[in-house]
Amino acid sequence: MSELIIGGISAESLAKTYGTPLYVYDEAKIDNRICEYTENFKSELFETKVLYASKAFQCIELLHKIEDAGLYLDVVSGGEIFTALEADFPADKIYFHGNNKTPEEIEFAVSEGITHFVCDNLMELKGLEQEALKQEKSISVMLRLNLGIEAHTHEYIITSYVDSKFGMALESEEYLESIATIESSRWLELEGFHSHIGSQIFEMDAWFAAIDKLVDLVAGFPQRLSLNIGGGFGIRYTKEDKPLSIPEVVAQLVHVTEAALAKRAIQINALMIEPGRSLIGEAGTTLYTIGYQKKTPNKHYVFVDGGMTDNIRPALYQAKYSCDAVTQLGKEKTNKVTIAGKMCESGDVVIEDTYLPEVAQGDILAVYSTGAYGYSMSSNYNRATTPAVIFVKDGVAKEVIKRQTFKDLLRNDVRR
Ligand code: LLP
């Protein structure tokens, strides 16, 4: 009988050893993807930096890997900074993002030696300047711009449309005053500009348009600046998804930037990209145990022991996934089923209308490409405990995040 092998170990035995639901990462896939980025995102004309957008999935073990590979880090909160510092990630390789960094977060970041800030608005910039002055620290500022370019993807995850909460519009008062604030500040220095045009993108045109606008913009400055063109590289969730090849995409981005610079006869210090999902998403698989089944007039439900608490994406974005019953691999997928979770919410569906062979209680189900925004968006709704996370490579499995226990759920409850 055929088996699903992840990193040299059968999924069934991983489920037995660690229980379900379980997030399993094939480390070799992460390593390969990192290599695809670092090997192909290169230029003779400027420095290139790959920043891992750690909101996609953060844990100490992964951060070690990211650092070992020489990547930089994009963080968006005090919690993400704290985790990075606990993993001994170098503070000067961290870029601090976010549209509403609190004064406490800014104070914390500056005091911990974070020197790169991606500023989203003028108020934030003024607060940052005060903090830099107070602590007498120099800060490099990237301004996050809303270039008004829409990437073709799901509306909820487009972050660069005109009324976006993220970034400042070019030539707006906010932008002009931000530039003036940086220029008149002893402690702030303009590092460059940032734009993130969306997520799960399958076409390159929007990035090319963004590069063109950004290069135009930096051409107006006397000093050499840097550009960050964000993340958003799409991945394969189902066979309908046709992701771009990462080596090709990043080589193209460099090439298009070089051409745009040559056309205007200018130079930049660095070009940065910020992949999250594409670095980690396809390496992750969630294993569930199948429980009961139920037939309604129009549906055949197969229930699993997790759901929206470990993967909110189907409920939040109508995201699609593919799966296999790993204990019935190789059998014909004769049944049209809807895989639903165990949470008290009608929208708690993992996969609507998919095909499986005949399955029984106790069978193990693998849902693929759950490595990004799964664990990181998990919740304790219904007091569900967060699953363990396992990294597997060359037949060796290691637990990198432990499964929560019921006791963990009560950690912050105050008892009478
Ligand atoms: N840089 C910035 C400024 C971002 O806002 C994001 C994602 C990224 C990089 C990384 O994008 P990626 O390469 O992962 O697409 N929770 C949603 C995605 C939200 C993305 C928010 N920003 C999801 O599960 O699809």
C-alpha cells in the first residue's frame, strides 16, 4: 500500500507518535525554497536582501534556520520582536513593520537595538523620532507607500488599494511631511521606500508597475536609497493554482529593476523582497484524525479533530486546499465529501466539496500547503488547544512547538 512520506517518515506514524491535529513541516522543502531565493535574487549593481515575513509562521527553530541562511526578518509586533530576540536573531537584521506600532513597542524595539523601521504614517514617524532622540539612537526609515497598485487576488488580502489602511499615497501631505520630518531630524535617516501590493499573486505585472513607480521616485533624491517591493508570491494550494517559479520571479525582479535604474541612470543601495507564504507554505501539512461522518440531503460530511482553530483561512478567505486520506492512499476517490471541523461554527469547514475514497473513523487526513498563516493565525476558540509543530528531515522528526495542554489554556485565568 502506498504511504505519504514527509521528510523520510510516514505521516501515519507521525500522527501516532505526536497525535493530531498536527502541523508537520518538511524541512528540506523550506531549505530548498530559501536557496531558491538566495541563489537567484542577486545583482552586480546593488545589494539584495531577502526578508522573511515572519507573520506567516514564527518559532525559534525556524528563526534559527532563517538566520543561518543569512536572511533578514520582517516583524510586525512586540511579540514577533520578542520571539526573534529570544532566538538570538541579530537586531540589526530586523525590519519593524506595522501601521500602529504602539509607543511601548517603539521604545522596546529601539532599546533592543532595532535600527530599521518601516514607517506607515506621519504620527508614527514623529513618535519614532521622539524615541530615537530620547535614547540617542540613529534609525533608518523606510517609508511604506501605497502606490495604488492592485494585485489580482482575494480582496481581503489586498493591502495596496487607495483606501488601504497601509502606507501613504505618493505626493500626499502625509508623504511630503514625512520626508520633511526625516530630513530635518538628527536621528532619522531615509533608507528608502517600501511597497507591498498584495498576497498570493500569480502575475508579475503588478510588481513591474510598482518597481517603475519606485524607481521614478528615488530618481528625485540626491542620495542613494533602497527599495523594498514586498512579498506576495503565490503558492500551490490546489491543482488549479499555477504559481510562478520563484527562481524565475526573483531573477526577473532584479532584471526589471536594473533596467529601470539604467533607463534613468541612477543607482540604489539595495533591493529587498519580503516573502512569507512562499517560503514556508508548501512545506507544511496538517494531519487530522477523521471522526464521524454524516449525510444530509446534499452533503456528505467528514469531520476532523481540528478545523478553524488551526486553519482559519477557509472561513476567512474561502481559501481552498487539497487533501488525502493517508491511511487509504492509492484507493480511488469515489466519494464527494465536505471536510468540516469540530468547532461550534457553521463556517468551520476545512475543504468544501472534495473527493476521498471510502474513509472510516480513525483514518488520518493530510491537508497540504498549510505551512503559512495556519499556526500563526490559530486560536483557542472553543478552548481548542493549539497543535504541536514538527519539523522532519532525513527520517528524523523534531518537535519545535509543543501541543498546548488544557493547563496552558488556564495559564492566565485568575482564580478566586
Ligand atoms: N510584507 C508585508 C508588508 C506584508 O503585509 C505581507 C503580508 C508580507 C510581506 C508577506 O506576504 P506573503 O509573501 O506571505 O504573501 N493572512 C493572510 C495573508 C495576509 C498577508 C498580510 N501581509 C492569508 O492567510 O492569506
